[in-house]
Amino acid sequence: MILEVPSNPGHSVILCDSVNLPLLGTAGSRHYGRDRSRSRGGGMVPVLPGLYVGGAESCSSSKALEAAGVMAVLTVDAEEPPPVPGLQSLYIRALDEPGADLLSRLDECAAFIGAARAGGGAVLVRCQAGVSRSVAVVTAYLMKTQGLGWEEAYAAVRAAKPDAEVNPGFQRQLKLYEAMGCVVDSSSALYKQHRLQVLTERFSDLQDLPQEVFAVDPTNTHQTPNTEVLYRCRKCRRALFRSSSILSHMEGSGPTAFAHKRITESMHLRGSGPAKCTSYFIEPVQWMEPALLGVTEGQLLCPKCTSKLGSFSWWGEQCSCGHWVTPAFQIHKSRVDEARTLSVGNFPAAKT
């Protein structure tokens, strides 16, 4: 079925909904927009048939929830609220801060919403104020299920809830979600960069580094896939990292480009390409862990021969092309060699 959501004057956003639920306000886009702007059940606002967004007070009236057909509640907040009797629930812990990570949970949220709606019930997505975290989750759901870009989806939610205001950090994450095809891909360079940036935001509070941020040491596996390039120490030939660990960045404008730039879907990403880049910026690899613990910056040495390979800084470093990368794990190209489509087993065994 087709759902027309008013956006800018003279324009409409078309939502194609595959769930067989009754349409809301089908007497024209103007009438539908007016209906959607009304709060229901202590702040609940319908965004799609069977999908509501609201604040903490949205669950204050069990009668309103029942009247709206709400069968499931998804809460995004700093603290988990008491469960609502008789309703399915999913809790996502997230502060309403630009550095908070919501991206990693968007697929899980979409699956929860989709399952409840497919079962014929309605879903309420709520956060404390009902303007940022819950709106970001609903926006991501529209992106994933309706084929909308993040700006179109956000506009559709704001048409329903004019006070919606997703914080800048979550907006960046929605852009990344769109760039990844609305799928959280942990192997994506974009996602790896996001995960490292989130870690940087809370680095001072960390006791240990999460193991999932480290790429597998290539000496711990039998071979390198034929689609990847293996990089090894130029001096001792020790395998160091694979091409899949390289985190691409935009080419900067030279020494004057000191400003921190965030990756967006519109950027033209560069990996080993531009001649101006004399280093590889990579994700942390397991052999780096001892050097990274408890310090914010330092040198990266070959774990076998201890020759200097590069440096790292959790606060960022500038590439020779001018781009500022945060955090930065920098390997100088002059210190490594490429070994294309060759298995690690073809090289002398490395001892750490």
C-alpha cells in the first residue's frame, strides 16, 4: 500500500508500506498530516500504521495503549524502565549525547519493530523526551523498510512530530547507516571508523580495550584470502595487517587542513590510492594491544624486529595529504611491503 506523507509545501514523501494494516488519515495528504500531528496516549504520535513514537510518558495510560493496539514497546534511554505488563519489550541503553552509539543497534531495533507489526500489533518507540533517540530509531526503520534516504525519512518523522530534533551525532550515524545500505556491516570501513570514534569518546573511562576493535593478527590465521593484500614488515617480513584493515579517508588540502572531518556518505573515500598519502591508517591489530593499553599516543613497532612502523594517537593525527584522522593508527608505507594474494604460510614463521 502507498502512504503519502506531507513534507515541504508542494512536495510529498511517498512511503510504500508492505504490512497489511489500515491506513491512517487517507482522505488526502493535508488531512493525513493534520491527524498525525495529534498526540495520542500521553505523547504517542503515529508515524506509520502500527508504529508510534513518543516520550517516557507515552506508557502512562494502559487504556490509550490498548486503544492504539500497542503490543510492543521499544525503549531507548539511559536507564531501563519497569516493564509494561502484557507488552513485549526491548531496551536499548543510550544517552542522548552526540558521542553515544546507536548505530550498532539499529538492525536489532528494526527487526523488533518489524516482527511486532507483522504480527498485527502496533509498536511504540519511546525515549525520555521523545525527540531524539526514539526519533532516530524510527527514522532508521523508515530508511530500512521504505527505501528512503536519511533526510527523507527524518522529514517524514518530523512531519508527524514537529518537535523531533535528533542530535548531531545520531544524524551522522543515520548518514553512515544509509552509506552502508541500511545494514550494520561490521566489516565496513565506515563502521570500523565509527566504532573507533565512539571508543575515543569514552577512552578516559576505559579499563581495557574491547577485543572486537582489534583485527585478527594475520600470523594467527593460515592464509590470506585471494581478494586481499597482505602487508608485512619490510625489514623482517613479519605479516602485519591485511588490506581489509585499511580505513580510507578523504584526501585533504595539504598542511592547512587541520580540522577534524567526519566521514559521510557523500565523501569520496580513498584507501591506498592518492600519492599524497604516505601512510596507511588502519584499524588496531591484535599485535598492537600491549602498546595501546593505558596510553593515548606512542610509536608502533614491529612485534618481531622492533623497527619503527609508524605511530598512534587516540586524539588523531594528520595524514600527509592534509586530512585529520581520529583516532589514528598510522603505518608508514615506506616501512611495509605488499604481498598480493599470497598465503601467510608462504612467509617465514613470525615469532612475537
